[in-house]
Amino acid sequence: MGTPPPSDVYEPTDRTVPTRSAHRVSYDRELVHAILDEGRVCHLGFVRDGAPVVLPTLYARAGERLYVHGSTGSRPLRSAGRSDDGLPVCLTVTHVDGLVLARSAFHHSVNYRSVVVHGTARPVTDEQEKRAALDALVDHAVPGRAADCRPANAKELAATAVLRLDLAEVSAKVRTGGVADEPEDLALPHWAGVIPVRQRYGTPVAAADLAPGAALPAYLMAL
Amino acid sequence: MGTPPPSDVYEPTDRTVPTRSAHRVSYDRELVHAILDEGRVCHLGFVRDGAPVVLPTLYARAGERLYVHGSTGSRPLRSAGRSDDGLPVCLTVTHVDGLVLARSAFHHSVNYRSVVVHGTARPVTDEQEKRAALDALVDHAVPGRAADCRPANAKELAATAVLRLDLAEVSAKVRTGGVADEPEDLALPHWAGVIPVRQRYGTPVAAADLAPGAALPAYLMAL
């Protein structure tokens, strides 16, 4: 009969049930995947000497697994590699979609979509999984790119550490829509509304020393 | 003679000297300020029950102080308020400026600018400072806005907690420029170069129930 299909929501836990703005929280698996897949850089938090550290880093999703990578010399990757227990992390991805300007300072807000993943990151030691994770990391930045570059050689593979974080303790938080002013403020003369914010790609800038005939590939024209 | 002017660099510490990519790190005060001032949302890390938590949140800079705010009921703000020692945090701001597509998977990279601030966040209890911090938070999102909205009333002020984090243990990290491929890969047929990434504002969307005569202010036309 095989593995049952995953539930369409992540199970809430103590850590993923918020103390406020509960109406903005979602455990919907498709929404979580969509927010993760649209992001480029995550913020990875871990604890070092009892204090929090938050570093921006590339990541990729493959099904219900997230991967981050880095030099085998970097601090989080060394920490995770040293311990059989893995490294407790919190991985957060955020999109800012708009600035919400209310008539009152208090109701100023931001439209955003974010995902917070709690869990334990563990080094990927299986070479097949590591290669697949590195492909996923390249394809996460630009879909289609992994098949159009030289794969890592043995030396590069050895110099790269990959951590895996399973999607289990996960929540999304979303604010959309317009201004939520107090009724008594509606007559105030201040402009109110939303300033959309978008991330855009510019025109690709080719390296000066491209090989003859190395044209801009179709997957980049579509960006 | 007054206070001496601040040094033009932040003093490196154990936590702000990286284990790798040292050439990308800077302690330059002006660069740090510029990266912080351009950001909209930071990622604030703290430790709860021994595990890391990373949440996106608005912030503002006023000189050598950063402010974040939230409901008095939110977890980090309650944690900071409970303890006289404050809350150890790591506050990170990141701009993605470009995707760097190399001929080899290994040399794929991202052009970015980030600032990482380590320190202890403490609740702002002085009402004057709290009001100034809230103005700074609104003006950080849209310069000029704080003077063009209704300030917080006593009830709103009481419901808002503000944390202060001094800029002392700070570093910036920047990658700019083009592709850094291995010499032996330059003849490969793959396109290589940089895809610029930019955050853009869209056309402001006015609330449907604006007061008569509430025109789009000049500080929004300039965005």
C-alpha cells in the first residue's frame, strides 16, 4: 500500500502556535511550500555559546526536506557536524509584499508572507543525497540551471557541507489587504493605503569572457 | 570637551570575526548604517527554552541604537521585559543584489549586503524615548511619514513594547562583482553572469474611504 500521502497541514506545536495575531497563522502545506519556493535567501538561526546567531544563507526545498549548504569550515556547519544530535535551528523565510500606511501611527503595518521552520539540522553524508541537494540549491536560485553548469567534482564536493532540515514543525504567517484604521480616524486628512513592494530581476549581465556561442539560455529569458 | 566622536569602525569581536570569507567582512560604520537604513524588515533571533527562534520584524535606526517593537504580548518582548538582564539577540538585515551564475555549480553565488548585530535588547521605558522610537519606526518604513499621521495615544503607547539594541558588536558582509570561475572552466559552453535583483515599489493603492482632499503626499511620490 506504500506510504500514506502527507496530510495537507503541518501539525501545530507549542512553538508554532503564536501568542498573538493567530488569524494570520497557517499550517497549510501548499502555502508553506509556495512561500519557501519563492524565497532566495533564508535566515538561519542557531545557538552558539548560549547566544543566538542569525545568518543569511541560500536554501532549497526538496519535498519535505530543506537543504542549506556552506563551506565545511563555516561555524553552523562545523557545529552540526561535530554532534551526533545535530544542530537545533530555526529557519525563516520572509517576503515583504507591501507597506501599509494607516492614518494612525499605531496601525502602520506591513503586508508579508513568512515561514518559520523549527527543527534539527543534520549533515548530509550520503553522496547521492548530497549531489541531489546541491542540484536543488542551484535550481532553487534559477530553475533549470543545475542541468546547465559543470557539476561539483570530488574536491568541491568534499569542501561543501550540506545540512538537512525536515519540514515538520512549521508555520506560515501572512498579512494581506488594506489599512485597518480605527473608525474615529477615518475622517483624518492623512493619505492612507498600501505601497506594493516587489522583488524584480534586472537584465542579465554576461561575464566578459563567455565562451563563443554561449548565448543567454531560455530559462533566464523567462525570469 | 563633550563626548568624543564615534570611531569610524566597529571594534571586531570573537563573534564578528568570521571563520571564512574574511575579505567580505567590514566593520565600517557608514557602510553598516547604509545597509541598515535601506532595509525594511530584519530577522531577530533569540533563544527560547534553549532553542533558537528567528522572527521577521520591523526595525529602525536612530544613531547608534536600533529599535524593534511589537505587542506587549509577543514572546520576545515579554521575555525581554521579564528580565533585568535584557534579552540576548542577534539582529540581521540582508539585501539580495544579484544571482551569480558561474560555469561550475560550485561557484554559484549571490551578491548581497548584510549586517549582523549581536547584543542585548532591553525594553524602552522612558516615554520620550519610546515616542521617538515609534516615530523612527514609521519613518524607517517611509521617510516623512511620522509627521503625517496621528501619533499613538496613551492606550496605544501602553500596548506597544519597544526594545532597544545598541550598535556595538556589529559587522557587515558584502559580495559584489561578477563570476569567479576556475580558469579551466572558462571555455565551457555555459552562459555565465549576474542576474540583478532589486526591490521596487509599485504604484500606491489608496484606501477606498480616504477623507476628501487626502491627496498622495510628496514623500510617497518620490518612492
